[in-house]
Amino acid sequence: MTDPFLDRLADLLGPGGLVVGDELASRPASWTRAAEPCAAAALVRPRSTEEVSAVLAACHAAGRVVVPRGGATGLVDGILCAPGDIALSLERMTGIEALDPLAMTMVVRAGTTLEAVQAAAEAADLFFPLDLGARGSATVGGTISTNAGGLRVLRYGMMREMVLGLEAVLADGTVVSSMRPLIKNNTGLDLKQLFVGTEGTLGVVTRAVLRLRPAPAGYATAVVACADVDAAAAILSRAQRAFQGRVSSFEGMWPDFYRAMTAPGRFAPPLHREHPYYALIEVECVPEEEPRFLSLLETLMTEEIVRDAVISASEEQRRALWRIRDRVELLGEAGLARPFDVSVPFSAMAGYVAEASARIAAIHPDAGSVAYGHVGDNNIHWNTAQLPDPALEAQVEAAIYEPLAALQGSVSAEHGIGLEKRGKLGLSRSAAEIATMRAVKRALDPKGILNPGKIFSHPVD
Amino acid sequence: MTDPFLDRLADLLGPGGLVVGDELASRPASWTRAAEPCAAAALVRPRSTEEVSAVLAACHAAGRVVVPRGGATGLVDGILCAPGDIALSLERMTGIEALDPLAMTMVVRAGTTLEAVQAAAEAADLFFPLDLGARGSATVGGTISTNAGGLRVLRYGMMREMVLGLEAVLADGTVVSSMRPLIKNNTGLDLKQLFVGTEGTLGVVTRAVLRLRPAPAGYATAVVACADVDAAAAILSRAQRAFQGRVSSFEGMWPDFYRAMTAPGRFAPPLHREHPYYALIEVECVPEEEPRFLSLLETLMTEEIVRDAVISASEEQRRALWRIRDRVELLGEAGLARPFDVSVPFSAMAGYVAEASARIAAIHPDAGSVAYGHVGDNNIHWNTAQLPDPALEAQVEAAIYEPLAALQGSVSAEHGIGLEKRGKLGLSRSAAEIATMRAVKRALDPKGILNPGKIFSHPVD
């Protein structure tokens, strides 16, 4: 090794602690740059919080940049490294330390995958509600650092709401342990909030106390057709009232999306393809409540709010309904491979999607877009066509992001900012907000060694 | 006025903006010091965020301490002023600016009372779940700054979980507005978390976007008797599974508490007074589900987990059951007037209460204590006898607080730290945690003008 600092890290971490050379180059730079090798000088793999602390203290003293890396499934280049950076993975800090079935809490190391957490909860006849496609790779530390969302936010909240306690290591190696398994703990600033969703810029999450939930007793699931997203919002509101807030998913599908997913050769359309709007609604309930779900939909049809509906009668049918919303990778076949993730207040959604769609269509003959997403959470996803010219791509981005500022929307609902959306942050955060974030960053990481340049630029805008 | 700075503030705020002299002296120092007048040099009453900003900028420039004050119903002296301080009240910044029934959100000024928020939600056939005895005085700003809890945290979370957006003014007058009405917004540090529960030490909350919920369709309510708090935890777990997390309150009553509340001349005991433990359980459900509630309790009786139970058959009976848990001011008649508020992990509760009770009883022949509280939230309240000698009182405090450090408990579940529990903070927060809180405080309020000395001492410990 030509970098003597790497020798120090290797000594510190022992065998297998340092990954360099070809082995490092075989790791991708990020999910969206799967063909590029990780550019870091080395990847460190500590085995304990103490080793994380020792690594950070050494990097802090030497002024070396540290880029924490979870399952590497993020979509905004939050883990991208520059040459000379030290990438840090908790892949050797895995496992569930404790599970208390009565208190419904789990103590887990940050390198553990989401799937392992879900499986351990299930083995105790409990439920960890966070779920997303990358569950087999995404880690506890990564999902905390990005405040992951997914399919059940409406009912259970985002990762933030599932974390009772947290341990993190600050830039200088200080271990801040707030691992109390308590629902209520009003003792000053709730420190874990500093590390949730800040993408590793304020500390490295090493362990957490997660809140588990009772396993759902069953689901009632339907796809409904209605006039527009405003009608969908009304349907959601009625279902929330009828089932006391137990709507666990409410997924909106604009017609172009529904048609793309039910095009010949893809999925059979459960409702005909000419309705102006579609929504998938799922309620957590016991089997005896299913007639009430049916009768709610009947009432909404009588009131002409719902135009048509199909209810799943089996788990197989339920999965078939979900596929139409969920298997968005098939949009690639329709030439719509580029994903976007934004938030829009309910009342502004219809106008926003109509306007942005029209703007995109006008950019180029090959331009195209479909909108869908967790509309019950204000979250709209777009898939757009990849255009040959970066300048045209920038126009598509502008069509999607720029209107959000005036609508009180957000340029990132659940994916985070990373490097990819850094230039858009100012559309959803004021100068005063960004300055406040920077003040906290300076206070906790004065040398700027922790994932600098992610979320906002470093050291100056 | 002999203080020229007050003239400046008066000019800034116009008529009625400044309260001094007898009018100020008629305001109590705090809830627990109702007989003491507010010691501040003046109380300012801005009418807008701009005026709050102007006051803070002026105080910041002049190095004057500002102590924000909500409904003055807190129990930890978080609003206590020293001579020369500027007290700040948002009592002229009241009212609901907007309510979106479909999105189930409300935009509200921080001086608005909790009761007014609840009433406005109800008028829209919606529900604002936070509730506490002081609802008629407690304000939105105060309940956010103290992260208020109350009776429905188990189902709806604390005030933190009900705030979607927030506007706050920093020490130097900078307005940080994060008022987006979004469920998902992953754009860096979630700034509102800096102001929730930090007792006005990092900023003055001026407005908020609150999340409303569907109105509950009804309740099933019971008081059950069981062997101990561990059995109660098992009952809660079974009820959460049976009703998919819709247990809205789970209140534990240790036997001395139950006996005190059902003593002759107080409330008629719904279950006989010799059981070793009692719990009040309330589930949100529609009337058709009540048979399932009954059958759950029957099953638990067959399994000998529940020893006896009484279910309310009417709203009047429901209220009668609640009174036994809720009318704790009657404990004053039993000589148990001093309230405590702590958190304890479920698995440690039984041993903690047994040990602390025994320790308190051994302090003095007049010493006494009863334990009860929101045990479903890990939250135990104590009421103890007021002892004549401060040294004996300190022993009672030690018996209640000291064991919490080893048990991963908290010295404050929902009341906050303020001035009253400042000396106990180290029992629930490590030196690294407190140092991190201080670093954030210094970053946002470098001169220490915002409620200094609350939570932790200022400028040094």
C-alpha cells in the first residue's frame, strides 16, 4: 500500500478489516452506477462500535473523508466515493441482539438486513412493518440513515417512527448511545432524530432498538376506478373513517401507468383500461370484517365516487392486483426506465401531474412519462423515457421538480437527496432551513469528514 | 420604565405588546409556583412571526434572555424567569389558518389552545388525538416544545408524531419555516425535530401543520384484575394482536393506587379491592366488534391471566371506570400530592415499583407512595406524600429516580426536564448525549439567550 494511513487502519481492524485493490474494485460505486467500481482508497469493515469509533477517530485526526455504506441500494448516489475516501461498511456488524416479545422491541446491529429483521419479528409472531423491494440487501443502518419509506407508511410511518433507540458514532469517534427501549422519553433533544434521514452526514448508526407491531390478522384488497386523484383522496378518507385508520396501503395509478402495466404481454387488467384514474387500496382487518369492506365499496359506487372495483378473493388474487402497481421494472420494456420520487400535497396533485405530463410530452417526440405511487402518503413516483440529450433530460427534471416549490411539495419523498438531488434541494428547503442544517453539521462534524458533499455541497454552496 | 430596552420592545410591538408591573406580577411564575409572580422584566406579546423575529433579534443583539411561555401548565418549571428576563407569550397569535378535511391536516398558530384544535377537528368530523387535563390552557406551541403525551400515545404517538410541518424562530431572529403538509419529505435533517421537546431552548415555535385522524367509531373499555404488571403486559400484547394495534389506552394501577382511589367516600370499586394488580384497557372499535372484546377477556380469564374484569356497557359506565384512573387530584385527600413521571422498560417495571415503594416506605413513618400510569407506553406516574424535611424529600426522589439509570429508564416520560429535573438528567442521558445536545444548542443559540439553564445548566454544568 502506498497510503500509510491505510496501514494504520489495517492494524486497527485486524484480518479482513480492510478491503482494497481488486476486491474493492469489484464493489459498485452505487446502485445507479453498478458498472463503476467504488473509487474509495479502501473500504473498512469494523466488527464493533468500538472499532467504528477507532476508525472515525483516526480519520478525524488525519482529516480523511469517511463514506458510510449500507446495502448500497439507494437511488441518489448517497454512497458515492471520491479517490482517497474511506468507505465504511457494517457488513460484519450483523445480528439481532435481543427481542422482547411482550414489549415488542428488538435490539439489532446496523449491518443486519431488513429481511433478517422482518424474519426475526415473524418468528416471534410479530411484525416489522417497513418493507421495500431491496429488503434482502438494505440494512438497518442504511434504512435509518435514509429514513426509508415503502408500502405501509400510511399506517405505520417511515423508519423514523420505528426507531425507539439508537447508537451512533460521531465524526470524532464519540459514541452517542441512546439505546433505551422506551416509547416515552422527554429528556431534552431527541438525539436519534439527528441521525435518521441525514444520510450518514452527522454520524454512523451502529445499533438500534426497533419497535415491532402485532402481526396483521389479514387484509382486504381492491383496485378501484374513479374520476381523478381527488376522487381517490375522498375514497381514502372514507376508508380511513370506516376502518379506524387501518388502511395500510393506498396506491394511486394515473391512467397512462395503468395502461402501460396492463398492456398486452404484461398483466391482465382487473378493470377495463379506459378509466381516468385507478387506486389500489388495502385495509388490515380480520376476515369477519370483509363484508364491511365490500359494503363500503358498494356505497361509494352508489354515490358514484367509485366507478368500478375488483376485490381480491384470495391471496393469489391479491398478489395479482399488487403486481400491477409493484412490478415497475417492467416499465423499462415500455421505454420508461428513469424513476423519480417527489411529494405533493393532496389538493395540488391533479393539477401538478397534468401540467408536468404535458410539459414533458412537449420536450421531445420520444419523451414520455407515467405517474403512480404512494399517493396516500403524498408520494408520487414518475417513470420517464431516457432521452438521448442531457439537455433534454434536464428539461424533464425541471418539469418534474420545479413546480414543487410553489406547491409546497418535496423533491424527495423517500429516496433522499444524496448527490443526485443536491442541486434541487433549494426547491423544497429555504435558505434559512439549509443554513440551519449546515449549522448542525458544523457543530457535529466541524472538519466535514462524514460523507461531505451529500445533501448539500461542502464546504460552500 | 427604568430599563430602556423595554421601551424599544414596546415601540416594536405597539399597544398591548408589553406587559410589566402589576399586570405582569399577576401572572404566576409557573404551574408549580402559582403563588409566586413571574419574575421577568417584561412579558412580550407579539402578534405575528415577524414580531417574534424582531423581538428575538433585538434580544439577541442586546444579550437579553428570552423565556417562551405557553399555557403555563407544565410541571417542571420550564418557564421560570429570573429578574431581567424577557418572557414571551404567543397569546395574541391564535387561530386555525386552514383545515383540509381530505388531507386531514390543519395549519395552526402556536398560541392556539389544544382544546380549540380538538374542537376544530371535531367540527370537521375528524379527530386530534393528543389529549391531557390542561387542554383548555395548554397551547400548540407549548405542547410541541414539551412533546406532550397523555392518554392515547399507545395508538397515536406523542405530539412529535402529530406535527407534519413547523415554523420556528431562532435565537437571532431567523425564521425557519418548514410548513409543508407532507407525510413524506426526505430532504436532509428533519428540522422540526430540533424544536419538538426542547422546551424553547433552540427556537420559538410560531406555527405548525398538524396531522388529523379519522374520528374513532367507538370504544370498548374494561378494568381488569391480574397477578402483576407482567400479566398486564401479556394482556396488552394479546389485545394488540386481537385488535390490530387499536388499543388506544392501557393504564396500569398498582394496588395501593386502586385502593386509594376506591376508598370509602371516593369512587365505588368496579372490582374488589384485594387484587394484586389492575389495568384499564380501551380499544377503538365499532359496536359490532364488542363481542370480540368480550370473548378476548373470557379467553384470558379461562387462561387465568385475567382474574376478574368489568366491561363498560354505556358511556356513563365508561366514564366511571376512567375516573378511577384519571381523577388523581383526589390523591391529595390521601396525603399523596406530589407527582412524579418516569419511564421504565416493561420487563423491569414490577421489580422497580416494588423496590422503590419499599425504599420510600422506609424513609419516614409519614412517607407513602402509589404507582399508576400509562404503562402501555412504559410510563409510570407516582404520587408521594409531601414530607416536612427537604432532606427526606430528596431521599424520596432518589428512591424514584436513581434506579432508572441501571434499568434503561427515563427520569421524564412526558413532563420534560425544565429546571426541576435538571439535576437528574445524567441518570438518563450519558455525558456524550448531553455534550451532543450542548453542541447543537451552541450552534443554534451561541449567546445562550433562549431559555438558558433549562434542561441543562448554562453556561457550564
